[in-house]
Amino acid sequence: MYPIHFFDRAARLWPDHVAVECGGERVTYSDLQDRVQALATGLQAIDPEFGSRVGICCYNTVEHLVAWLAVLAAGKVWVPLQPMNAQEELLRSVELTRASIVIVQPETAQKLSGAQAQFVMADARSDKADTTAALCRTYAGQSPEAGHLPLSATQAIKFTGGTTGRPKGVMQPYRAWNTNIAIQIAAWSLGEGQRYLAAAPITHGTSTYILPTLATGGTLVLLDRPRPEETLHFLQAERITTTFVPPTVLYMLMELLTVRDADYAHLKNLIYGAGPMRPEAIGRAQEIFGPCLASTYGQTEAPQIATMISARELADPEKRTSVGRETLLSRVEMMGPDGQILPPGETGEIVIRGDLLMTGYWDQPEATEKALKDGWLHTGDLGVKDEDGYVYIRGRAKEMIITGGFNVYPADVETVMGEHPDIVDCAVFGVPDDKWGEAVHAAVQLRDGARVTGAAIIAFVREKLGPVKTPKSVRFMADLPRNAIGKLQKSQLAEQHLAEMAVAVKEG
């Protein structure tokens, strides 16, 4: 069974149910299936090779969803191209994967100009020949040829770690997608008639919720680059059952004046991921949105849900810093430098095994060998597991700060800084220091109207954590640097800090 078969079966079971809503457009399962089948046949006509790569550079629209499903139905490999990424990065992804087809929107086409691929415009109404609409008309009523690839074959190539050096194309196989679908359905009790709000980009974590929602007769509610106010409106007024957002979006939602104007009775799973959330913010979110806050932990290399913590479990204040326990079809352990699994309570590298894992990095055997050893995915994250199996992330191994011979985990300091009433968001990072080897520094985003000083924040942290973990300086920022999907970019903070120090030395 391939991932697309979950949707095929749902279209037979619930043909008249609404599969997707977007901007006033409502498409039933039957109509969506017809469009997907026709477009998939058209893609095969352009390139009949099974396993060939197709890039999609679109924002959240119905046409993006149709194209996405059609790529799967055509037996091709999806290469997500986030429109907000730089042109150089997008072109590099197309070139490295040797994509034969690139699907774009009018507003994203320019960024892919020059790519050596057949272009198809995602447009449902155009009369032009090189559009998804034309392909759907030409191949209406037809079905694509079925491929017979092994479950180890690649379903998607997602790029990660492309800010410096060569980006890594994560090869996600059919089996990983099937595993993710099964786990998501079981973890969130997804079912017929439920409504999933896709406010985050399809090109990233949101994609892992599409087929689980469609497989169970749910409705996808797509939002295209929503403002926080729009996302909040849909959570309050559109009977949303489940959604996934990065912590930064939750922080923005909780700052809106109208956030307490609803009871969110329909909201069962408000899932945050793609980064940690501070305990005090979790408590505030639970107070505002009710007993629905949950979280997952995974990587592109083990998509989305290697561990999860339910709303019921997260209601325990003692579990707020946990990302939960390993999910149904995954094994998650802490490993020491000697390759041995560590007992509960000891900090080590988080390693994962099971069918959720990637098969490797595209055309990078050395990087693959480093990440996958003896069946274990080495995540590069540090964590600890308690006696009950709950995992607590201490941060990226490369972000751990060794200052004066002591190990400082940024997450520990950020948890305390987040308790300060004037701080909305914060980040702790290390920079080289002649005296300490590395020194702890911080950047913070304050609430509107706050007037607290850096010295006051430093004193606040020092009282709770002592001098070793206390930042040497605090930098105030209107917004912390994040990438297109909301992940904090600590390397930028360290680079900015070092640049400012160099200027100060030169001018001093």
C-alpha cells in the first residue's frame, strides 16, 4: 500500500464529504479525486518515468493540494520548494534532484526562472496549455498508470541544513509516510468530519497531516500566508478540531487582544512543534485555549512524530518540558559517545529507529553513513529520558555551551528567562570567549510597553540558576530571527554578536 491509497480509499468511502476548503472554495472528495487522477495522468504524459522528481513551489491553495496529491498518484517524488526561500536555494534544490517537472504559481514562477525543467503553472482556470487546468481538461476521466516500486523507494526529498555548505536532501520512503499516517491517526484520534486547519506551509510540517486527515474523512481548511488575526478567527469560528503551529505562532496568537473571546470548544488538538515551548507559555496557552495543547518531536529525517505528548499528559505541570514518549511504531533512546544506550536520567544524543526513518541523504553517502548507524538515526539533539519513558530535550549537541568547564544547555536557561513577565520570547546561545572558552549570551523579545533592563533580566536569571548559567549580556530585539517555518536561527544571533564585538574592538 502506498501513501496515496489512503486518499483513494477515502474518496470511495466519502465521495460527497468536503475534502478541502480554501478562500470560499469547497471541494468534495469525489471532485478532488477526479482532478488528482487527471493531473497525475498528465504528469505521466510529460514524464512517464516512475520515481522521477517533481518540484512544487506554491503557497497554500487548492491547486497546490491537487498538484501535491497528483505527484504521489503519478508515482513520482515530491520535492517541496518553499516560496519564501532565496532563489539560489530553490534553483539548487531543482538542480541537485534533477527534477524533470516544476509546478509553480504566477507569483512564484520568477524565482524558478532558469531551472532546467518542464514548467507547469498551478492555475485551475487558465486556458493556456502549460497549466494544471489544461492537463486536467486533457486527461479528464483518465487514471494514471500504477507503479510497482518497493516501500523503500523514495516518496519525497526534503532539504534541510542548507544555510551553509551543501544542503542535505532527506529521502523519505513510502514506508516512512505510511508509518507517519498511521501514527498521526492513532495519536490524535482523527476521524470522519473532523476539520484540520492548515495555517502553516504545506511545504513543511503541515504536509504530514494532510493524508491522515483525508484518510479518515476529515476536511482540510487551507489558509494562505495568514496573519495571526486570521488564524485566530478560524480557530474561534470555523469549528477547527486539529491544527499544527510552531511556538512562535502560538506566542503571537496569545498576544492578540481578542484571544479570550471564545471557548475553543471544538479544538481538540492544538499541536505545537518545530521547536521547544517554554513551560510558562504552555501554561498560559492551556488557560486560554483549554485542555487541547499537545506536542510532537521528530525531524525531517524521521518526519514529525517520533514522540508525542497528548493534551491529557501535558496537563501535568511536571510534564511541560517534555516532548512525550516514543510513538506506536518508533523507538527513541539516549545514546552515549560509546554507542551504548543510556539508562533513564542520563543525558545523551537522541537516537531513533523504526519505519519512520529516512533511507538517507540524496547523493550524499558520507552524510548518510554518519547519520544512520546500525539502524539508528543520530539526531544531533541532546536529551534525557525519565523512568516513565518521557523524553526531555536539552538542545542541539552543537548548541551546548561549555563555559569554564561546565556544560550549559540553552533550553534550561530559556525556561527560566521565559518566566520573566516582560519577556515574550528568548534565545540563549554561546560565543567564543578568551577567558571562559565559551560565554553564555541571550537575546529577548519584550512585550509591548515593557521597560525592563538587561541588568534586571541577568539578575533575575542569576538568582534562579547561579552565575555559571547566567547570560553575560542580553540583547533586545523586536523579533528573533527565524526561518520561513518559524524555527529559531541561533547561529545568526551568534554571528551578529561576534560582528558587533569586532566592530566595538576596532572602534575602541
